[in-house]
Amino acid sequence: MKIRVLGAHGSDLLVKGLTGSTNCRSVGFLVNNELIVDAGTLASGLTLEEQQRVKHILLSHLHLDHIKDIPPLVDNLFGLVDHQVVVSSVSSVVEGLQQYIFNDIIFPNFFHLQGSKHAILRAQGLEPMAETVLSSGISVIPVLVNHTVETVGYIIRDDTAAWIYSGDTYHTEEIWEVAARTPNLKGVFIEVSFPDSMMDVAIQSKHLTPMLLAQEYRKIGKSDLPLFVYHMKPIVRDQIIEEIAHLDIENVTVLQEGQEIEL
């Protein structure tokens, strides 16, 4: 399974450094060229040709940094592709997307607006802990996690590998229990939004810091499991990276835009 990092951060920011500028983008991952996992960066991270291959968008929750590139994707693809793009998540997310964004007030409802054959978007509700097969033989199992709005993480797998995507979360249990018994588990993607010095903010917003990350990761019970960290707030990214380096975790990667991972 090939995973391309379109966005690795919790917001968008052009960060100036000693060797130039780094474009930090909101979270989004492209899997096997057809599946998007969270859509904070989608249209802005893919060429038009690459966008035309997208068949499925998998969302963890409704916060803007996870959904905001769906409208420009639709603008780019409307009338250009024959297939529908399926937007999948638990019912509160797919219904909320239509109620708050694609509501003919903020943006046209492309779940209903007909193109030459059909609406370009199609909603698919998922049930927590129920496995669903998406495109190209990839299946997903949503697992509820602990955030300020209803949010799910996912077990994402094909015939050869599985990985865990935490979604935005604070202390949680069920997804790590599922991870511990998932066969062919090749990696776990866990969010970290703030440094330990901003613990109060992390607790209030139900996000993780490096110290909390280590606590959650160890619940899986697989000390050699590759850990991939995402969703850092760009203005504190360097501080988060420094703190992660001092954790007793042997196989950890802090993700950045453009990175490609094969599991």
C-alpha cells in the first residue's frame, strides 16, 4: 500500500527558515492514487490529472482542516470525470458536510447537483467497528476516538498490510485495543498537535502532545511498530520534533509534505 503525504499539519502556514521556506499544509493522505484520507490538502496538493484519479474520500471528522479541500476538488472535476467521488465516514460527518458546507449557502450541494450523468459526490455512511470495502480492494473499519466532536480513526488494510490512522484524538482506548489484535499491522499514524508546554490547550481541545503520544502508542503493546506523527501546528513544529526525539520510541517518523511511504 502506497501512502503519499499531501499535508502533515494541523493548519496551513508558510514557515521561513534559515535555508528557505517550508509550506506546511493541513492534513491529507493519498493512498494508492485513488483514496484520500482526510481532505485538508487535496486539490491544492495534486495536479488536475492526479485529482481525476480520486475515487474515494475518507473523513475522520468535520473540523475544517480535515474537509476544506473537498469544494475546490469538486470545482475542478465537475463535468470532467464520469465517476462519482464517494465521501465516506460515520453518519454525523457525511450528514454534517451537507448541512454545513454543501448546503447551497456556503457552497452548492454537489451531492445533489446533477452533472451530465449524476451528482459528482456520493455520501456513504459507515458504521463504527464494521468493515467496508472501498476502492481498489482497500477496506476500512472506523473506530470512535476521543475528540471535541464525533470523530473516528480507521484501520485501513488490503491483502498484504494494515495501518492505523488515529484521526484527531486525546486519550482513547478502543482503537489501540483493535490495533493490538490487527494482523499484518505495518504502521500507526498518530496525531500530535501541541508541545508538552501547551498541555492545557491540548487537554481543552482534546489533542495530543509528545508525552501523551507516548502513552497512547504504548497501549498497542508493539514497541517496534513504526510510528508516523502528523497534525503538528506549524508554529510549534520544531518544539514538537525536539520533544519527540527525547521519547523512548525506537521507530518514529515525523511526517512532512511530499513524503511517500510504502507499507
